[in-house]
Amino acid sequence: MAKQVNAAHILVDTEKKAKDLRERINGGEKFADLAKKYSSCPSGGKGGDLGWFGRGQMVPEFENAAFAAEKGAVVGPVRTKFGYHLILVKDTK
């Protein structure tokens, strides 16, 4: 079976906003709470949860960052055609 990642993300329109949110997460704020408040993706309503996905299901920049991250890590900002993402890798299999 191919590797899969269970991840959540926060999508914003500027790199500065993404960096500011990452600082807040590093300072102890909950990723899901910030996703609900700030993410422009419909998944924000679910705390940014994207569920499980494999290779080829996300845009390459997002996918590469998610698959390279360690479980529990928040990576980003990752720039895609949609904007700037912070990605939380919740689990891998």
C-alpha cells in the first residue's frame, strides 16, 4: 500500500499572515481553532481537516511538503496557486 498522510491545513492569502499564524501555533494556540477562524478553505470549518490522502491527490507543492513532514509537525508557509498553507501532519500510514 502506498504511503498516505492524514493532515489539516490553514489557507491564507499572504505569506506574512501564514507566518503570523505559525507563531501563534508555536506559542500554544490550537491549530484547529485558528483554521476555523482564519482559513479561506472550506475545510476550515472542520478545523482544517483534510482526512487521509495519497500521492497525486493534492497540488505538488502541498503534497511534497505534507509527505516530507514528520507526524505532529506544522510546516509552511507552503505557496500554491491557492495561496499560502500551514500544514499539520496528524498521522501517516
